[in-house]
Amino acid sequence: MFSKRMNRMLLITMAICASGAMTGNVVAASPEVIKFRLPQWKSAHFDDAKAAQANFMTFKQIGCEVEQGQHGDHFDIRYRCPTWRSISLNSHDEAHRWERCLKASGFETSHKH
């Protein structure tokens, strides 16, 4: 499970990452491509419904299988991406932000220069 600080960082990072990226199994003509996968289910714990929903939508947007649940006073997001997917980005810096974000969320990544 993620700590409260990690949850906030994950939300902020995923929001930054979600801006300007294209995802799919077909790689678009772009200077930078990040490939990623997460074969096993991973869980993230959120105390805030908006943060949980934002992360749910971001994982969904990049093509992950996502489940959301609530119990007690917190929210859980479970996600996985068993097959390799890719994100095409416009810059090297943006690609590195995505790669850090994905790795922090438990994904295996591949970014070739």
C-alpha cells in the first residue's frame, strides 16, 4: 500500500504525465516512446475520493485494467497492464517524466534513445 505522501506524489505525477501523451499498442511517429507493462495487480490506497478517481482515470487512459473499491474511510485502486503498451511523447524530458512516473507506480518500462 502507498503512504499518504506517496499517494499525493503519485496523483501529481500521474496528472503531469497524462498531459500531452498518446497511448496505444501502435507507436505513433514521435521522437520519444516509452513502453510499459505491469503483469501482476498492484494496489494504491487513497484517503481522498478525488485523488482515487483521478488515478483511476489516468490508469484507464493509458490502457490499464483498473478496479476501484471503497471500504471504511478510504479508496483502493487496483491496476495492471499484462501486455506491453506504449506512450508516444513529444520530448525527451517528457519521456523521462513518464518513465519515472510509471516506475514509481510499479511498471516495468523500456525507453530507448
